[in-house]
Amino acid sequence: MNIYSWESSARPQKGKAKKAGTIVFHPDETVDLSFNRLQKEYPLDKTEHPNSQKASEGQTERKKAPLMTAGTAKNLVKRMGFEALLPCQAQCYRGVFNRRDVILHSRTGSGKTLAYALPIIERHLIMSSFSPPASTGPFLLIFLFSNELAAQTKGVLKKIYPKLNILIAGFDNLEVRRCDVLIGTVRSLDEAIRGRLSKESTRGEKRTRSGRAREEEEEKEEAYCDDPGTDEREGDFASSSVSASNVCAIVVDEVDLTLGPRFSNIGRRMGNLLNFIRKANGSLAKGLLTDYRAHHYVLCGATIPNWVVKAGFLGVKKYYYQLVTVGTAKLPERLECLSMYCPQKARVDRAVQLLSTGNFGRTVVFGTRKQVLKIESFLLTQNLQFSFSSLDPGKDEVERIKAMENFNSGAASVIFCTDLAARGLDFIDVHMVLMLSLPKHNMAVETFVHRAGRTARAGRPGKCLQLHDEHEDAAIEAIEKNAHIVFKKYIVGGEGKGSVALKRIKKGNLTPPNDQAKTTFTLTVKNPFRSTKLDAVVPTALDVLKKNIGSLFSNVCNVTEDVSGEIVTFEYPANSSHEVRQKLWKFSLKEVTPQN
């Protein structure tokens, strides 16, 4: 993997990485997080487009300027409560500031929004002091997957840069004198920049087909984005509202969801829009022998699939783009993961009991739409001591944004969500994430990571509680292995490590508290030489248990070993059973589900 480090000039700069402008970096605990480092003056080119004709001829003027203005640092401290940059932001700041193409992979809640926004906006403000932009169009485009996330991103940027004109495509009026930053989904930004397709020209749109015709169409679509001359929307376009001639940076946040699965219709539309932008800012023209761009890309997310790394829609060679990662951890460092057995039919009732009796604090509840509607309708009939709001997909976007603002402002202490709110949204000061269901599709692990990432953000502590039954054991095991976590048992009324005590308000509603609750495990260690080498001495399952858990074996009770010695059954205190699973993660260890 090619490595280009902007922090140290001692490392060799390999040709391909330098040519592609790709920065690959790894966690660096020694990086300076203070604002003083960025307020030092560095030599900068006065031209905003390094690939312009003057830059290629060496006619660029250089002037010293800081990488962050003092006003921005002051706003970060006073309005955002920052004492220093977060590690994710500090490591990629100079790379993004120097207009490098970055694919930023960092855990949830690590501050990715400011990681790309601060260096891009600061560079624009500094460059504007040298020479004002010729166009009134936006210099930064931010692609997101939902308007709720767009409204949140606008609110964060407005706190730091109140003088910038930041607009949301599809919500705000774009017929203004100046637009600095434009945020929105792929569809809304496409309609704002290229214009809407007129009704008379709908005949030119592609339609879905079946059978062999669909396969042939998909083969054409794979090469579709590599051809800048094609456009899936044939016909006449209405006049656009925004000029793309001044675009200097393009950001795609939560890239795996924003672009859809493996470049669907959204991906092709994105490719055509990027070609339109390159023509507008002069970096794509007929007869052009060199492939340069007047803008750079920042793709970021907590889960980066391989097809994003090999993205060819960006307008350069596919192999130039490599994964940029800040560590391999997917979940926040101070997140505590809890699990609790609960049958599927009883989860809504259990959730009501937990919210009514548990001291969870500010809670985000994830479930299916049916579960959310059921629990919301039940709570409306009760006299509760807490207020709640709901992000129901059936509501319009204005109502959902209002519900999110009620929760963030403290008017509501509980918010019910579906997976619509699992990604990107920053709920303020969340103490607990309660999950009533597990996703059953192939993105189960990624969805869990984004759900749990709504708490323990920006270095704060947090907890998540997952309700599950025996039918979801495979999903729980996959999450533990791929997300590198160990679930702790949540014991109702228990008092011990990994448990949370709950007070009872009605008799018979919950299982009686039991501080001596036990969890039954079955450990299987098969003898590979059972049929070939009868004299071979192989450790039994009991020997493996004693050796691997060490001093924890003193807490084991009711040990039963079968005749062959390959299977051993034992009990362990439920409130610390996660310690056993952590020690025996590479062996066949199964938890015996209690029979009701």
C-alpha cells in the first residue's frame, strides 16, 4: 500500500500515490491536536486550482498564510466546546487542505463532518483573501443520503461559519445572490445544478427490462460512468438554479449509502453530474490529453465497502484510489455493549418496562416501523414521567426534522427510530441505545455499528442494549466477530459488572431479580485423530476450558463432561459471562437458551 504522509517529509513519496493525489494514513498517536499547529504560517499557492494552465507553467505565486484562522479556532472553543481537534480531524486536516483526494474511514462519532469541512472551508476563505472567486456558485458540494442529515450538517457549519451562505438543495431558495456551500441528496443536487427534466422529454428516459435485455443493459451501465459523453436523462432540461463553475471540492458523506448499492440508478446519475461539473469548471474538454480536475474529492464513512475504493465515477483511473483509514475499530472506544434475551413477541412490552423502570437517561430506541408505531400508540395512553418523539418514516421530512430538534433541545428524553436514523445523525448527549430488533439482510453488522454509534460519540461514554432470542444467535455471533465486540449480559435487577439495576413498580411484570443468575454454556473440542490415530493424546474440552479461562475457572459450577471428553457443559455467573466468551472466542462455545 502506497503511503503519503504530509506530516513527515522523511518518508519516501512513491510516484503513483503522488501522481494520483491519494493519501493513505494510519492512526498516529503522536499527532499534534492543538489549534496552534494550524495557526502557523505555511507557504501556499495563490491560485485555487493547482491543475490550471498557470500552475502547469510554473507561474503560480506563493504567499505564507495560516491553515486555520484565529476566528475559526475561537468559534470551535466557544460555540462547539472544543479544546483541541479530535484525532480523526487532526490527521487528515493538512491532506484535505492541500486538495488531496481522500477516502476517510473512521469509526462512528469520531467527528468526520468537521474533518472534511474545516480544511475545505478554511482554504477557501484564505484563497478568497488573495483573489475573490469569479462566480457566485458554491465552492463546496456535500452529498448526503437524507435531508435530515443535511439539516444537521448545515446547523453544525452555521455555528462555526455564520457569515457563509449555506443552503440545502430542495429546501432552501436557491435563487439568491451568492451560495457558498450546497448540501443535499444526489437527486436534489442534480436538479439544482443540471436542472429538472421537462415533462415533454420523458420518452428518452431508460426503463427497466427483464431477462437477457436487463443483463445486456446492466453490462452497458457498468461502463456508463466511464463515458463522459452519455447521459441517462435524454431530452430537454429546465434551467438550473446553481452554477457549478466555482466548485473546488466535492464531499460524499456515508458514501456506501449515499450512492446506493453498487452504483444503481443513483450512482449513474452521480457520474453524469460529476462529468457536468468537470465541464463547467473547465477540467473536462474535448481534445484534452491530460486528466486533471479543478476540484478534489473526499469520501468518508464508518463502513467503506470495496466497491467504493475502486470507484471509477470520480473521473480518474480506478487503481489510483486506495483506502484511507484511521484505525480498524468500528465502534466508539467507550461504548459498552449489553444483550438481553427476549422473545420477539414480548419485545414491545419489555421495552415499555425498561423505559418506565430503568434509569437509562436520554435514550434512542431502534425497531421496525411496526414496533415503533405500537410502542408509540401505547405510551400515548399512559401517564408517563418522560416525554418522547418519533422519527416515523410515514411522516414528512419537516415533521421528522422537528422531532429530532425536540430531542436534541431536551424537550424529549426518548426518541423512537427506524434504520432511517441509524446513519449520520448526531443525537446530542445520548446515554443509551435500545435495539428491539436486528436487521436480517446482509448489512446486519454495518447497521448495528451505525445504530450503536448514536451514543458514546466524541469520546463520551455510552451504552447500547440489544434484545434478541435464539433465532438471532447467528447475527449476534457475526456482529461480535466483525465488529470486534463482546456483549455483556444485562440482568434485570442484578448488581454486578456488565449489568444495570432496575426497580420494580408492578409485581408480576418482570422476572424476579436474581443476583445469583447463571448462564449455561456448552464447549465442544473435537478430536481430529479420533478415527486415524487412536493412541494420540488430545486435550479434552475440560482441559481447554481450564487452560484458557485461567483464574476465572473458580467461578465455574455444575460442570458436566461427556464420555468422549469432547463436550463439557458448565454454568457461569450471568452478569460476567462476557468474560468467558471473550476468552473462548476461537472455540465452539454455545450458550444454552433457557426454556420457558
